[in-house]
Amino acid sequence: NLQTGRTVGTEAIGTTFFPNMALPLQTSGASTTLANTNAIVFDESVQLRDEAQVWGTEISFLTDPHVPGEGFKWQWLGGFRYLNLDERFGLTGVFNNGSTVADRITTITSDTINNVYGPEVGGRASIVHRWFSFGVTPRVMFGLNDRTAEVASDALGTGVVTRFRDRHVDFTPITQLSFTGEINLSQRFSVFGGYDFLWIPLITRAHENIAANSTPALGGGFDPDIRLANRREAFAAQGFSFGAVFRY
């Protein structure tokens, strides 16, 4: 609660240690000076939510190593890949003028869906020994991104929700670099580890798609005008994997 700790009777006035929060707005699509900036003010509470889900699948074919047995090996890689990235970003803010008026609840939600698919090419370089193996697998997918973005808002808590939705299909590559290592502790048991880095240069992101704008209101003041910005930016993901293999 933003009002906790403020002087009784002046709960609506922000202080240095207990400030109000504000969502700054452009004016008719243009930025202004700080003194002239329109904003939606929250003096009770503000909650932000950022959710993401990533999953995918791929089928890959590898050529046989040119040199059999132990030593350095190179294999060409080809296949098909699908990746899905869904995101939701939401803002909920409350203003009640220091609990003297009914809550004005502002809600803004941005949703994005990215479906990226296409052919994939690459290769695998590895060093194979009786007791261990190490490898690196670079690969690139040249595909399409069937993307959908939506922004819904009730800026003044009137119960009227405004929605903007857009869908496009764009060219979007995916680059991934994988490092793997395996140690054979016996003929039947091995432990392995790996590191993966994935990069997508152009993808729609939920938190970047909110265009916080305002327009002049009749009789003075302004009306919030929250719209869909439809921006694209880069996305990167990385992680480690560890495990064991038992052969029987």
C-alpha cells in the first residue's frame, strides 16, 4: 500500500519515502517536457506482472562422421524446427485520493504469441575418446514468425475495455549454439553436461507493445489513449543441462 506511513489526512500526497506512482503518457503521440507530461497517478497501489512461456520441437538429421573411430569428427546437420514464445505483461494501479473517493482501478494487459518455424542447417564438431567426448553444435534456422499481439486497457476504471489486435507473418531466423560434454565412468554408465545459447533477432514482446498515449479532452485536461505499438526486438535464452546415461 503506497499510503502506508504517510501523515494522517494527507494520504493522497506522495512523500520522499512513500511516493505516489505514475504512468507517463505521450501527448498526441509526441513526448513533452516533464512539467507538461500527462500521467495516470496511483496513490493506493501498483502491481506489475510479467509472464513468459517458451517451448519448441525440432527434427534433425546428421551425416555420418568422415573419420570412424576416435578423434576429431565433423557432421553436417539439417532439419526442421518449431518454437513458440508466449508472453503477458499486465499493470493494475489504484487511485482513491487518500481513501476519500471510490477506487479508480486502471488495468492494462499486453499479450503476444510468436510461432516461429522453418528449415534448419548447421553442423557438429566433436572430439571422441574412449573415456570422454566433447562437442559443439552451431545451427541456424531460416523461418517465418506467425505473430499475434493484443493490448487491452481500462485506463480510467470505467469498466469499458479498449482492445487493439494485430497479426503479421515475418521472416525471423533463430541462431543456437550448443556445447556438450560426456564422461564415461564405465562401459555402462556416463555423466554429461551442456550449455545452450539461443538468439532470435526480431520477435514481438509483450512489455514493449504498449503505446501509452493521451489526447486533449473537451473542456480541458486529457483522455488516456492506450494503444498497440507493434514493436519487435531481440530475444535471447540460455541455460545449462546435466544428467547421466545408463546403458544396458
